[in-house]
Amino acid sequence: MTIESLPLPVARIPLRGKRSRGRSVALHATLIVASLIAVFPVFWVLVTSFKPDARAVAPTIRLFDESSLANYGDVLSGQQGDFLAWVANSVEIALLTTVIAVFLSATTGYAVSRFRFPGKNGLFLLLLATIILPFQITLIPTFAVFLALGWTGTWLPLLVPHFFANAYNVFLLRQYFVTIPRELDEAAMMDGASPLRVLISVIVPQSIPVLTAVGLFHFFFAWNDFFQPLIYLQGNIDLQPLSVGIAVFNALYSQKPTLIQAAAVMSIIVPVAIFFFAQRAFMRGVVITGVEK
């Protein structure tokens, strides 16, 4: 018997095509159902915002009729509150705090990731420990300090705390900065660059995704912040942001749900537009900060 006459083993390939296809279909169907459940409240708010008061709870999904935009006109007219002023206040507060927070968090993260100094690890762990510190613990002492300084009724209590780097932002930026090769820093320093020049010309250009992610995180937090403006701007309606203005609007016009829904729809236009234009850099920054290069 020769080798050529021996029977060759036949490889048995498992037939998994139908099973894999069934799992894929089930997974996609589950995701579609979950997406519809998540989107339905937003869709209902949008539909209700176009209805007249008489049909606020009517089971119809027709968006446009002869009075579709009347609710939006009533909200923007200023008769139910200066909606545009609230939006302007929110934009100013969110932009100012975002610029301050991103700049100081970037410089702090750069120092922690690049410089060596005594007690660096201990200070960094202490900074991270502040993440688990409940906001309610520092509320009364912080309010007492701002009250003694005479800052209540102004934007200062909303702006000044951001001059101190946020631990969460510092952690994200530090995790990204350590992945940038130090050889780039050394090459820039050999050309006479100072540490600040290295940060501006070397680190920042390569960290646009994570800086965008941190900036969007903070912008959305400042845009949606309700508790602090409610406390520090109490009685000064001209400086209140949109989050507090919407709450006042809801309390005054709880019998007009269509106006409330129209105001809610307009309040999310700015965050949705910002996220839409920056979503690629935002998602890239979120992924990169959690994955080692």
C-alpha cells in the first residue's frame, strides 16, 4: 500500500451560516426595537409641540396644520418669559466655562503626564479621589464662601470654580497625553522650545479628539446644569440660564403643555447641533482615551 492510496481525511466544516444569520437578525431587530423605544418620547414631544392646546393629548401624529408654528411663536414672543435671553445666558455660561475648564485641565494633565516632581503620584490620586466626593458635601461651605464674598446673584459662582481643574477632565487628558511619544517633546526642546511651546505646538495638535470630547462633556454639563444657577442666581431672572428658565416656564404655564413642549424642543437645538457637527471627533476621543495605542 502506497501513500497515494491511503484515504484522505475529509474535513467537516460546521454549517454555521444559518445560525449566525439568525443571531444577526435577532440582534438587529433588538437594537431597532430599543432605538424606537428610546426615540419615541422625543418624537412625542416634537409632535405635541406642533399641536394646538385643544388637541394636546389627541392621538394624532399630524405635525403641520394651519397653527403648527403658533406655539413656537408664542414662546419666542417673550410673553411667557424671555426665552431668547435665557438661551443667550446659557450659551455664554457654557462657552466661558468650557474654555476655562479645557485650558486648565489640559495644562494640569500635561504637567502630570510629562513632569517629575516629589509627590506627583500622591497628588494625582488625591485629585482623582475628589471624583467620588458628593456635591452635596461641599454645597453649604461653598455657598457660605460665595455669600461672604458678595458673589451671589452674579455669574461668578458659576465661573470661578472652573479655574480649578476638574479631576475627570484631567484624568482623560492625562491618559491620552501619556500615549504621545516623548521623543516628540525632546525633539522640540532640542530646537529650543519651552514646555509651554511643547504643549501648544506638539501636544495640543495631536490631542484634538480628546480635547473635543472633554469640551463637549463640559459644555453639555454646563448647558444642563440646573441646581447651581438656581441657588446662586435666585431672584435675578435676567441672568438665569435656560435650564432654570424652562423650570419657571413650566411652573407658570403648566396648563399649556404644547407651549412647554415647544420650549423643550427649542432648548435642545443647540446641544444637538453641536454634537452633530463634532460627533466624529467626540467619538474618536472617547474611544482613544480608553484604548492604549
